[in-house]
Amino acid sequence: MAIEALFEKVEAFGRTTYELSKLKTLETTTVVVTTLIAKMSVVLVLSLFVLVFNIGVALLLGEVLGKLYYGFFIVAGFYLLLGTVLHFLLHRWLKRPISELIIMQALK
């Protein structure tokens, strides 16, 4: 009878530990996902601003240079150069903050 009570307590402890682990995982996932969604929405709005601004700059440059497509070529070349530079730096620049965010949330 004492062994049965011990097994029941062990079983209850195991269920409680399992439920606690599920809740901790859910909390971590929720915090990470909501943080990423909030940051992604800001990035989306800023991206739309940059897009419209760049179209304006391209049109202005094209008007100054005499042909509208010259402005778009210059803006595209700028982004090609920027993209090439970021390609080599972006991995380290983005990987570390995202990894640290996930690790910090998991350790709470």
C-alpha cells in the first residue's frame, strides 16, 4: 500500500513536471513570436516608406539627368552595392540578436 502511494505521487509529479514544461515552452514561443511579429510590422512600414522614397529619388535623378530611367538605374546600382555589402555582413548582424532573444526567453 505504501508503494502504491509512492507510485501515485511519482506519477503526479511526472504529470505536473510535464504540464509545467509545456507551459514554459508555450510562454517562450509566445514571447518570441510576438516580439518578431512586432518587429516585422515596423520593418514592413519602414520598407514601404523606403520604397516610395526611392521611387521619388529615382524620378528626381532621372529628371535631373534628362531620362527618367537613368534615375532608376542609379538607385538600382546603389542597392546592388548595398546588397553586396550586406550579404557579407548580414549573417553575423542578424543571427546573433535572434539567437540571443530565443536563448534569453528560454532561460527565463
